Amino acid sequence: MNLLIFSYALAAFLFLFSFYLDSSSEKGQNLFTNVAMASSFTALFAGISVHLFFYGNPSLALLLFRTCLLCLSFVVVSLFRFSISIPYNTDNAFIKVINWLSLLFCGYLVFVGITSFGQDPTGAFIIGSAMVFGVIDGLVLYALIFVFAFPALTIISLLMRVVGMKSRIYRQRLLFVTVSIIVGFSISILLYKLSFQYPLAFPLIPFGLAVMLVLIYQAISVTTLFDRTLALATFLNFTVLNFIFSVATAAMVLALINHVSSIVLLGILLIIVVVLMLFIREWVSQRMRKYIRVGVEYEAEIEAGFETIDYTSGGAVVIQRTVELLDQYVDCSSVDILVSDEKGKLLTVHSTSNSKNELVISDNNAIDFLLSYNESVVLKTQAITTHLYADIKPNLLSIFDLCRADAMILIREGHRIVGIILLGPKKRGGDYTEYDYSVLTNLYSSFFLIMYYLKNIANESVVLTVDREIEFSGQIITSIQENIDRVDHEKIDTDFITRSARKLGGDFIDFIRLSSDKYLFVMGDVSGKGLNASMSMVILKSVLRTFLRETQDFKHLVVKVNSFVKNNLPKGTFFAGVFGLIDFKTNTLYYINCGVPAMFLYTAAYNNAIEIQGDGRVLGFVKNIGQYIKVKKITLNPQDILLMTTGGLIDSTNLRGERFGKARVQRMLMDNRTYPASRMAQFLCDNLTEFVSRELEDDITVLVIKYLSK
């Protein structure tokens, strides 16, 4: 009797699963939902029939058992119809008629051929039957048709369609559905055999249906192809492991039921056994994946390769190195790189097949759709099978067909497209797998950096200047930093100094004029050294102005910048600095601290310099930073001075290992408060140079804002 609770729990699970399928499955998959719902009633009536028999109502138990067999036959015939309809959701009227006739015949069999339901002296459940048509036992005929013939016909039909199916992804789906059906029915037959030795296992026979349905759902949800090793791992994981651990768990549960009389203790032990078996199964599964995929994983190697790309060597070399990495690790047969121009077109800048393609962005709604859903990597198999892409499928496939590609990487900047990288089919007949999709997705920041570089080379912008002027020390950084909206207002005197330790660096400062009385400024440090850091800095300066066109909210602007740093810049990049908004009408400074290490305010009223930065959250670490940052407000009065520096200045050390520190910055502010902003910044940098007595080890930036009048 104790196992009946598992039968009811199984019925409840299948019932909820059918509702989940009804709400989330693709249109046209109602046949699969019907299979799940009929399976839930099969499990429910199996449990109730046993329950009624134990409570002394054999006639009603027989009626419910017959109903259980009817539901099982509905599962089987609906499964056959489902196997015929997938993957295109076609419905054959002839098959539908055959199925309904089969169900009517099943009704005749169970009410004429099944005569009793009970137990023999050993406790095993027995099903009494009568001859039908005077030639064959009713139960035997039922088993031949609905337990063996229909499932076998379903499996044969699926295998024949696997052979004839042209689409690789659909062929894979059909094959996995076939395996799922074999596994599910095998488990149910095994449980039926086991019930002769353990009679209370009888109502658990529908457990095989539950396993089958879950596996089928997984099979029809797969949108990427598996390579051989991953297919083997999946097969072992979903079949052998599930089968072994299901049987082992069932055996342990039965042993506990036979030896433990206390219901409370039994429940506790059952929970412990199930949790322990799940833990062991996951541990074994991880070890199997580790050893089966030896020689296949390449994410670490290709990521390290992208980090070695030398952007000072020119666009042609950057492209060549990118193609080499994709060819070596992804094993793609071709690479086509298209970048956007100012006229709304995607133009080919490189093609290993020497094709020159042009795609008008406005003519393809698929691109706008992918931008809206923030999709970066799409495989052709996903374009074919994913229901989300149903409305844009023709246009999406046209992009793949443009270069005969099987994978696409969409590079975006906000809601604008920067470019597309199209990868051809894999060499030697291989397929793009879930692992490939994961790696390409994780490498998005590297692809973004490359594409942004190429786009600006094509447009001859500032990154092209990097190629031309990299050898001229800090000139490039100077030209970039000077490309700001200098504050020209009678109420303020402001200036800054930026020095790079290695010619090019990541220290970042920008002023943006919002109106005649409002200016936005940003100062900080993009992590890293050299050209990679300066590339991230250049990109951040560009997207900051893009985001300003999209939002008027000061805090939301910082949130968007944080998301961009985390999702688009190379892995591990962060930004420590401050965002400020000066409103000259109200003589107010609004600021958000994002990890600036030193921020001092001198107030003439108190003749003192105080540290005001407080706690700050560095951008690029936390996914949703909105709850961690706060807008602060300062009312500016005449002769108030705001001085900010990046970490490179206060962390610099002299030959004795002493830090320059905040105290020196504070003292320099007090000693030089009567000088103009430019002199104050220069004095601080000169003092640092004298203090360290050697070349700088880190980039430094000093910003001084001196308020003159109300």
C-alpha cells in the first residue's frame, strides 16, 4: 500500500507536465500534450484500481483497471500519430481514422476480453481474461496490439523517416524520440516483470511512460546538433545512467518498505535515499562528461588566442589571426565578416571564399528581431527549429544562405548593428553543437572588440589612428582625450591631466555638453594595460554618447554602461571611476561613485578639504548594479574645489615602497588651492614624479574642478 503514494505522485507529475506542455510547447504539438495527459490518467487509474482492490471493492477496481488500459491504448495510438506528424506538425486523416478505430476495438477488448482483476496466493496481481472471437485470449490480443505492435510500428516508422530525412537537426530529433520510446517502454515492461516478485510495484508500471515523455520533450526541444562524443555522453546520461539509477533507487525503496514498519522513519529514509542517489548520479554524470569529451573542448585555447591578437599590426593581420583561430578550433570551412556602414548596409570586408556580399539592414526584419531579443549567436539549426524564430525564419535563413553559413555571430552596439560574422559548415561533415554555441556565446566580447576595430578602420576613425600613430608614444591617447566637449562657462575653471605608463592606457576622461548650463563628465580607469586597455577606453567613450541619446536618466545611464562593460568588453574588464552631472542653473553637482579611489572637496566656508567618495561599486562585476549605486548631490559655492584621481596616482610607490597615498593628495589640494585648475593638476603630477623617482608603473589621471561664482 505504501507505494500507492508514488503512483498518485506520478499521476500528479504527469498531469502538471501536460499543462506545462500545453502552455509552453510549440503550436501544433497538442498531440504530445494529449499523450502526457492520457499518461497521467493511466497512472491515476492504475493506482486507484489497486487501492480499491485492497479496500474490498473488486468490481469497481476492475472497472477502473479497464479504464486504465483504455488510457494506455490512447497513449500508444496518440504516440503513433505524434511520431507521424513530427517534425512538421502534419496530420494524416487516414492515420487519424485508423487510430480511432483502434481505440474502439480496444474498448471492445477490455470490456469483453478482461474479466477480472486481483491477486494470486503469492500476492502477485493477476488479470483474468476471456476468449474473443473464439480464437484468442483477450489479454494476449491486447498486449500484442497495444504493448508490442503499435510501439514497434511507431519505432519502425521513426527509423524509416530518420533514413529519409534531409534535415540533420530533424533527423537527430527523430532518432532521439525513437530512443526515448524504447527506453520508456523497456522500463515499464521491466517494472511489470518486477511486480511478480514485488506485487506493490504494480501501480508504478506507468513510471516508464513518465521517463519516455520527459526524454521525448528533451528530444524535440533540442535546437543544436550533437557531435559523436556528445551524442554518446547524452545517450549514456539519459538512458544508461537514468535506467541504472532508477532501478537501483527502486530496489532500495522496496527493500526499505519490506524492512521498515514506521511510516515516519520510512519517509525520512526514502528522502535520504533519493537525495543520495541523485547526488551520486550527478557525480558520475560529471565524471563521464569530463572523460568522454577529452580532446573536444577548446574554449580556453581559443580565448587565449584572441587575447594575443595584436591590434597594432593593422586590420589585415587582425582579420587573418581571427580567421586562423576560428579555422583551428571551431573547424569551420569558411569565414565571412560583414560590417555596417553609415547607409544601413552590411558590407563584406573579408571572405575566405572571396565572395562580395551586401545586405540592406532595413530590408531584413530578422536583424531587428535579433537586436530586440538581444540574441548574439544563432545556429542555422536553431533558425530552422526554434519556435521563437518562426515569424522571421525566411529572412533569417536568407542571411545564412548569403554565405552558405551554418552559424552567425551578430555584433551589436545597443540597438544598432556593428557587423556580422558568418561561419560556414564544419569541415569533414561535422556539425555545430551545443558546445560550439556555448563557446561562441562566451567569446562575444572578443568578437565585439574585433568588429568594432574593423568598423572604425573601414570608416577611418580614431582606431585607424591607432594603426598610424601607435609608434608616437602618448600622442594617440592625447588626441583621444582631447576629443571632448571642453567646459566653457563663466562659473567654472576645470582642467585635467592624463599620463599613460605604457604609451597607451585605459585611463578615461570625458566631458559631454548636454546644454549651455549642463555638462556630464566621466573619469576613471578601464582595467588592463597598453593597447587592449586603450581599445576598451575608446569603445566606452563611444557607447557612452550612444547611451545618452537613448536615456535621460542619470542613474539609468550608469546601469547601461555597467551592462555594456560586463557583456561586451573582454572578459575581466572593469571600470573604476565616477560619473558627474554639473547643473550651473542650480549650482549643483550630482555624482555616482563607481569605485573612484580618491575624491576630495575643498570648501571655502570651512577652509578644509574632505574626502567625499564614500563606498563605490566598480562597473563590470555585478550584472544588475542598480541597487548598489546611489546618486549623491553637492551644492557648489564660490571657491569650492573638487579634485579626483584614479588609482594609479595614489597607489604609486617610491623606491622605499611607500605609497603616494590620499594624504599627500589632500595636502596638495590645500597648499595649491589659490592656483588655477590647470596649475593644481600639474603641481600634483610633478609632485608624484618627484616622489617615485622613476617611470610610472600605472596610468594616472587628475581632474580638478574649481567653482568660481554662483
